[in-house]
Amino acid sequence: MKYFTRLAPFALAALPFAASAQGVILDPNGTATSFLGNIVLFSNGVLIPFILGIAFLVFVWGMFRYFIAGGADEGARENGKNLMIYATLGFVLIIILWGVVNLLADSSGFAGQTLNYTVNTPTI
């Protein structure tokens, strides 16, 4: 039960990603251009925001450990401070990575790519 209560919020947070994965039509020809365009779209639309969200949660957890859980314990406060520093460095690295991906996409002609989202309804 303890494992379930820790895993349930993350599973619920990931539910929209599973729902948006339904009904995506890829290029039937399977060209390299569409494949690379889909990789760029996935990294910009799903991967980078997801990692930014995790970094934000780590930062909030570090604040909690520093201000609330640390109290008078200097070791716990130091751990919280380190978590906040690492999360801030993570933010910077993620934003740099996002910029590099967009720079490569713009320079190679993948800027403005869109995926065709359709809903495949079952027929009777």
C-alpha cells in the first residue's frame, strides 16, 4: 500500500501523455524527414517539459527539506540546499538543451513541423 500511495500521483500525472499518444498518424512512407521531425516534436512537446516538471518538483522538495523538514538540523538543511542548487542547475541545462534542439531543428529545416492528430473511432 505504501508503494501504491507513492506511485499513484506520478501515474495520474502521466495519464495525459498516454491519452495524447492515441491516434497519432505517422507518415506511411516512413521517410527519414518525417522520422526526424517526429523526434524533434517529441523532444519539444513531451520530453523537455516533462523533465522541466521533474526538476521543478525536485526544487520544491529541496525547499521543503531546507525550510520545513530541516528545522534546526544543519545536515538536513544542507541536503535541502544541495537539492535546490542541483535543480537550478538542471533548469539551466534543460533550457540549454531545448535551445540546442530548436537551433538544430531550425537550421536543418524541421521548424514548424506538425503532427496530424486524428481520433480513430471504432466502426460497427
